[in-house]
Amino acid sequence: MRWLLALAALSLFAQQEDLVAQHAAAASAALKSGRYATAEQEYRTVLKLDPRIPEAQMNLGLSCFLQKKYTEAIDAFGACLRLKSGMDGAKLFIGISRFKLNQSSAALGVLQQYVAGHPEDFQGQYYLGLAALSLERFVEAERVLEAAHQLSPDDTNVLYHLTQCYLGAARRDPSKRDEMARSYERAVARISEIDPGSYRLAQLRAGAYAADGKKAEAISELETLLEHDPKASSLHYTLGCLYIEQRRYDKALVQFLAEMQLDGPYSRTYMQLGHVYVEMQKPAAALPMLQRALEYDPASSGTTWVEIGRAYRIMNQPDKSVTAFQKALSSGEKNSSVYYQLAMAAKVAGNSELFRDALAKSKQLRTTETTNLAPNE
């Protein structure tokens, strides 16, 4: 009897192996032919039959990644690494997936690990640079994107993002303006040399128009670009910001919502959407966007808390408004306007002491700010 049972077990094991092989072959064929949803289902079947195959987890992750199902992809790549820690490609795709989900801080750490072991990998360097740039770590982003540029000298996207590093570094440290201006001009010249018709050049022209106060010209440039390429990265965001400056909030809303439909929308879009909804007196729509901004764009948390405070003021929830403005101040957003809004919220909340202190601080800062704005004699 034991002998018969052993034979039966061996027979079932062989059948399962055959079934795993059949589904693995079907999954591989689907993945190679671009039928990613089918590949995903087949790899899930393989792993249901035998969850110990790291290559199947890796390919399941790729199937999800190629469908832009980044959360599911991260889960699969993580399972792959738990089964076989040496499969470093999974780390790269986890980092890219987290960046696509606007989780730049989390992406940064994973990509740093990957690039440390694979410094010649262009994708690793490129996405590490983008993650650092989105966090406004301009010096680090410039260094990494320069490495990506060395690996792929004709990639205009790398050169464009380098221009953004130079502009950010110049804003942060005015003593570097001349140096950064020269680097910026070299990068623009290189883009022109590689691809004279690149949309990145038009994007840079629009940025130059905006910096010179030529808002109408900048908007026209961007609108023309988007007619030809409605999915171009970050253009909807830039156009939305220009419409905000003109207080054309309905048009800004359209652009930010369009940006949100893109693969990996610019992280600051959440905060700007919240701001637009506040300006349109729609605080209930604003708050979810602003809460997501805190998660996806920690670099702008001070501004985001200001908008949250404004939303709660519109909703007549002064206590929550006070808390939000206080968090804005603790995040570094210390100017006369924030103190004034805190004072008004405190007044409605019945906190007379906070009202007096915040109002006094607002008046003090307003005097300083006005003095700083006065022209030099």
C-alpha cells in the first residue's frame, strides 16, 4: 500500500511540473508578444502552482509594470528578492515603480542601492537623478544625471532635466548663477545640436518667456506643444501654473487634471490642484489632493499646509485651520501672510492670545518684507 501511495504522489508531482511548464511557456510567449495582461494571469497561475520560482515573480512584476500597475509590480518584485536576493533587476524596477507612484523618497533609497552595484546602468542613473530632482536635491541630481549623460550622450531628456538642475541650483545659491547659466546654455545648445525640433527646446523657450514675464507667449508655446503631444511629461503642469498666475482657475484645473492622467504625473500637481480647488471655493475637493501632496511631495509641505488651513477656513472649521497654519509655520513657511491667516483662524476659534501674538508677528514681518522689497538708493 505504501508503495502504491508513493507512486501516486510521484505521478501528481510530475503532472504539476508539466502544468507549471505549460503555463510558464504560455506566460513567456504572452510577455514577448506584448500581451501583458495575459502574461500576468499566466504567471499568477504558475506561482499558485509553485510559489518558489523567483523568475516567475520577476516576470510577474514586469507584466504588471508594463501595464502601469506599479503597486502590484512592487509586490511581485519584492517577493522575487525575498526568494533570490541577487536578482538586482527587481530593485531597479521597484525604484522606478515608486518614482512613477510619486514616492520619490522611497525610490531614492532603492535606486541608490541599485546604482551602487551597477554604475554603468543608464536607467538606474537616470531615474535616480529624476528622484533626486523631484525632491529638489539639485546638486545630487546634477551629479547623477551627468553620469547618465556620459552613458547616453544623445539623450535629450537627460539634458533637459540637467537644465532644471542648473536652474534650481542657481535659485538656491545665487553665487552660482553665472556658473549654472553657462552649464544651462551648453545643455540647451547640445539639445539643439542633437534634435533641432525637440519639444524640450519649446518647453525651455516657454520657461524663458515665463521667467521674463511674457506669460502670454509662454502659454502660446505650451498650447502649441500640447496640440502635437498631449502626453508630453510635465507640460500640462507648467501650463496650469501659468494659468494660476493669470487667475484663470478653470483653465488651470483642466491642465492639472490632464497631468494627473499621465504616467507618473509631476508630484507637485497634487498641491496645485488643491490650491485651485481652494481658489474655486471647493474645499471638499481640495483636501484629498492636499493630503496626497503631503505624501508625494514633502518638499512643498509648508505651502500644502497653508492650503489645508485655507480649505478648513472656508469650511468654517477654525480649530483645524489653526492646526494647519501652525504646521505650515513649523515647516518653514514663515511669512506675514501665514501669520495673518493664523490670526484670523485663531480669532474665529476663540483663541484671543494666539490671535494677538500671530497678528503682531504678521505686522512685524510685513514691515520687514516691505523694507526688503524697497529699491536700493
